[in-house]
Amino acid sequence: MTDTLKTLNAWLDQHKEEMIEPGREIIDPHHHLWHHADKPYLLEQLWADTQSGHNIKQTVFVECGSEYRSEGPEHLKPVGETEFVAAIAAEAAASPDKAQIAGIVAHADLRLGDRLDEVLDAHEHAANGLFRGIRDRAPFDPALETRVSSSRAEPDLFEKPAFREGLRRLGTRGLTFDAWNYHCQIKLLTRAAQAAPDTTIIFDHFGGPLGIGPYEGKQAEYFNAWKADVAELATCPNVVAKLGGMAMPVNGWGWHKRATPATSDELVAAHRGYYLHSIDCFGPSRCMLESNFPVDRQSISYPVLWNALKKIVSDFSEDEKEMMFKGTAARVYSLG
């Protein structure tokens, strides 16, 4: 274990809570795996989190630009990440009593035209039956001086005809699309969803409400506009919401800068309105609760995060909880 990881673990361990509903079965539909030199997040770290008190049965890996192929055609380099994760999933299968990686959401440039099928076929072959969809990261805001983004981000990616054609092609193949953008781009995603009605689109992380740069401390000022944009997006029946990923530094809550990590009550107080509005718009059958680990691990521990999510939805019926903690993810990602 690296010194950086030891320091982070010690920081997170300062706050512990009794587990809420520890027997509830959960599918965590959004986590990453990577070989970062100072903060690796591999099977050992994933299992340390998923076995920390809540009953995590399955997970879905979502692309993060890790372990791309170093050689070969540029458009096929992301297949290296699928090969990397499929090998970890095979290793996990030897311990069926622990959380299993049941799906892989990979990356492909949807603007490739006829070459897109070559990439999708390669992911399918590499994933050993786990390939479920594609994510592209498109967060872009020209007003944000310090932005957390990918080199692929473009201001109008969702508007490009070639992108939308690729989005529609995913639907013809029964594959999903995970969208990661900032809150100012939700309207663009709505138009893209309308242009590809036969493709299931997963709305990641509430559309990335920002809280840094010119948005620092102003979350309340644009909350009503965000609510209106989410309500409009929810009118697209092919869109489902993945609820979580709001404890990242880019969201501006500042927990990662403190002497102690966030508590579940602090997360509930800051984020409850986003969750309840999204659930109200999409309905529990189109919502899935996520961890977004290890990114959100910069602010809150895994067991404390799931405590917060259980508190937020405590007033919902048992059937509604089952959908949000497990059923929606199982259906949308076709998990066995």
C-alpha cells in the first residue's frame, strides 16, 4: 500500500458509523479501477470498500481512461481498458461470496462512423460477456477556469451529427450510453436523447452540478434552473438517472480539504434536494443509486456514503427502494 493511500485511509477512518440496513442487497452501478501510482484502486481496494459493512452483491465498472493499449490503431486503444477489467472480473469470480464485477461500460468515440462497429465488436470480444455499453465524458464549461475534464471534451459534442449517429447505433446493438457532462450541458443531452429514442441513456452524477471557479458557493443560485433542466430531460422515456457522484471536488462542497471526512448527515443535508427531485422526475424505476468510487472517496468513505443514500430514500416503499438499490441497475445493464 502506498503512503498516499495509507494517509487517505487514515483520514477516512476518523469517522465511522453504525451500518443502516446492512442486509439490504445492493448493486453499485458505477465505480472505476486503475493503476494510479499513488492511489491504486484495484480489486483489493474495491473489495475493501464493498465489504466494509453494506451488502454489495454486484458492481458495474465505468470507463476512466485506464490501461489503454499503447500500440495499434488509435480507435482501438480503449479496448485495453476492457481487457484489463475483464481480467480483474475473472479473478473476482473465484470468490463468489464477494462483490462481483457484473458489467463493463467501456469507451468508444461515437463519431467513428462505420469504424464504430469494429470498436464495439472488439469490446464485446474482450469483455468475456460483460460488455454493456459506452460512456463518453463531455464536461465542458468555458466559464470554468479550472475544469476537471477529459481531452475529448468539446463544447458541442452532443450536438454533432456523427456523435448522434453513433448514439443511435448503440441502440440498434442493445448497448447503453452513459453521459457525463456539466449542469450547463443538460439541455444538450436532452436534445441528443430525443434524437436517439431507441438508445437507453444513463444520466450520470446529476449532470455534474458545479461548485468551483465562478460557481463556487453558488449552488443554490442555479438549483432551480438545474431542476427545470432535469425535469425536461426526464420527459425522454429512454433516459434513466444514476444518482450519486456529487462528492467530487468539482462539485464544490470542500469536504476533501477538511481535517475530517464528510458524515452521512452532512451529505444528506447538502445533496438531499438533488436526489429527491431526480427521483420525483424519473421515478424509482428509472433511478439507480451509485458510489462513483474511488472519485468520491476523496470526501467520504464507502460505508458512510451508503448510509447517506439509505437515509435519503428512507421514506420510500420497500419496492421503490429495491428498484433504486438494485432493480433498476440490474434491468438497465442486463445483469445476471
